[in-house]
Amino acid sequence: MDLFDLGCYFAHHVPVQAITNPLVRHSACAYAAKQLGRVRGRKAAIGGIVSRQADMELYPHPETVDWAYIGAKYYDRAIPLLIEELLHSGGQETPMTPITSIEETFSPQGSASSPQGLPKTPLFEPFAKRRRLSRPTSSSNNPDETLAAAAILCVYEFLDNANTAWARHLSGTKSLFDLAEKEGMMPVQSPSSPGRMSQRIKPSRGRRATFWNFARQDFLAAFINETKTRMNTEDIGLWRAAGLHLDDQGFVIPSNTEDSHFPERQIAMREDMLSNALIWLMSKLINHLATGDSVDNIYPQQRESPTGLIGVNQMTLLGRWKVLKNEFQIWHDGLPETFKPCARLPPVIDGSVPVDSARGVFSETWYSIPMCASTMQSYHMARILLLVNRPFESTVRRSTVSRRLFSYRSIENEVRDHSHKIVSIALGRPEGSVRIHQVQPLFVAGQCLTETRERRVVLHLLRGIESDLGWATEYRVHQLLKEWQWNDDPS
């Protein structure tokens, strides 16, 4: 959760908060136990090779522990506390959101990973009774900690691709951000018109970290489900308040030149905020693709515009596409040197390795900052999505067949190049957090690669992520096999 946060809020501050905040503690324990259950209790040594781990790193008789059960237990403890926080947010006796709406959003019922069908044991009976008879009281009045817990519970659901429950938690987390508006802090949705430069109070460190964690999950949910994001990507004031340096036209200000500063002499964006800026751009791209050629594409996220009813001229769509392409190019051109790879090994073509092995097909690429490696994978994914979704040019002035074929082949070559770069970074053996975030880029690359040996490498990388880290990837593997019309991996 901290890969794109140089301040490491979730790793450094949340564990301290968990000491005194039961909501944060139960949420973190639920997520940790569920992940351990998906890797069968295996835990990597922290801090390099050691001859002996500390006792606090070990769990007695781990082979007998039902981690999934423990995770569900903590989840069942966290949800009532989260509902209680939402009901009494702001210290008001009357909740800002109807109780039924809150419980429908955050209730564990219907979640594939929730303990709704837990056995009637002494361990769970108190929690069941407590939900029926009274509501637990949380010791926290800190909205930042509540938001952090909600974000952790979102990841808890995403871990095994519990899509419905994940979507429900994301919607609930957005509601929490909306409630924060009454405190004079950063809301998710601005009441102002899209594009208006509204002023907001600078959010706290914890609020900003949770905001970007949510924004990233919101983008992933929109991409996976082929829908729009929950957040308004056209509200420039919102994204400025979240830390992005944007000019008056809404373009990302470069961070690699002497002109990288605002007139107020603010420091140029660092790697984490540049990575977050890419997620904002990718969210804009996903919203563009989700709308297609409806009028809502030209007037994005204005609720009064008709959606999907009237087609838009292809040249108008092409103009919008070119604007998006330019925004990505400006972002890329403004990157500092840390986003360049430090080492690259070309494919081995001298016959010393099998021609169908990963090294016989792909290069290996390594970045000194893991965050930058993951960000560049996402950038190559975005470029692929842009290329394959380019609207057709006008056919009023007909071009020759050869010119059109040349254009199509050029796009195909670019797509292949970006796909290879995604896989090349994955083969550089980045750390676990990068591997988790490379699931969707690898899936997109797999959709574009055509050779059997290339596809095998992608499948191996995806399955390795779930095997090593417990992060669900099999749903993407199955989708690739279906699109390739493979029954399974060819031998």
C-alpha cells in the first residue's frame, strides 16, 4: 500500500495507530491474516538473509493455523467499528448518511470472504450478539485513521478478487471522503463545475496517503469492470489539493527542469506524486474508453448529459484522443532521471539458453527505485490502451490501402514494443509490491503478444504472483486463456 508513498504512511504510521485504535488494528490484522492464508502461512525473511528470525516473526505451530478463519474473525470485528465511526462522524447524534445505506455498503453480508456463515462458536457468538443488540464503541475520533482502516478493508477484498464486496467497500470509502467535506478538509467530489480551480485546505499527511491509495484502487476497479471511476477526474481543484502540480490548462508541470517550480517556489513533485499523476491520467483515459462515442465523452461526468444515446463524430473523438495522448506525453517528457532504468540485459540469442525461455525472448530491466519500475509498467500499459483505442481518421479524403496498412502496422509495432517493456521490467525480479501492481499491465501485454513462447512467459509471471504473494491473478490467467482460445498452457 506504500509503494507510491515515499512517506510510507501505512507502513510507518498505521502500526502505531493500531496500538490504540481497535478499528485500525482489526482491519490490519484481517488483511495480514488473509494474505498469510493465501500463501499457506509462508513468510519471507525481512531484512535480507538471516541465520535466525526474531521470535516475534514466527507463529507457534503455523501448520495448524486456519489463517482464513482468523482473517474473517478480525474482519467481523472491524466492520461494526467502521459502521459506528460512520454513524457518528463529526460527533453528531444524527448520522449524515442513512443507517440502512451505511449498513448495506459496509455490511459483510454477501462478501465472499466475510464470516457471514461462521460457525456458532464461543469466539463468534459475542460479535453476532453485539451486532444484533448494540453497536460497539470505537475509541477513535480521528477521521484519518477511519479512512485508513476503510482503505485497508478495500484491499482485503481485492486480495482474492472478491469483486462485488470490493466495489461495495470502494463506494463506502468514497462516502467517507465525502463526509470529510463538512470538516473543511478535502472531499472526493467538488460541488463546483468540472475544471474549475476551486480552493481547498491542504489535507493532512494521512488523508493524502489514503486518498491516493483509494484513487489507485478506484482506477483498477474501473479498468477491471470496464466502468467509469467514482472520482471526478475533471475537477482540477481536487487533484491539485491532493498534491499534483498542474498548470492553468490542467497539464502536469515538468519535474526535470529549472522551470519545475510554481511561482510560489514550491518544490517540484517527487517520484511518488509523479506516479500518482499518472494514475490520474489513466483514470481520465479509462473514463474516456468507458464512455465510448456517447455525448458524455465530450462532456465528461456531467450528470445532465445523455449517456450512450447519441453518437459523436469520429473526428471529435479523435480530437479528444489526441488531447489525452498529449497529456501523457507531457507527463512522460517531464520525468526526472530516476524514471530511467539503471540496467538492461538484452535477450540471449547466442543459443546458450532455450529459444522459448524467458531470457531467449525478452530483455530484463531494473530500476533503482521500485516505485519507478511499477510506474513505467503502468505508463506502457496506458500507451497500449491509447494506441489500440485510437478513433478512425476521417474517410472524406481517402488514403491508399498501402498507407493505411502502414499505419496499422506501425501501431502494431508500437504495441509490441510497450508489451515487451512491461514484461522486461517484470523479469527484472522487482520486489513484491511491484509484482502486485504489475498484474494489470501484464494482462494487457498478454492480450497483445502473439507468439506462444511470449504468452507462456506472461502466464508464468502472473501465476507466480499469486503463488508467492497470495494476490489473485488466476482470473486474469483464465481470461487470457479464453481470448487465446487455449484450453491450458500448451506443452
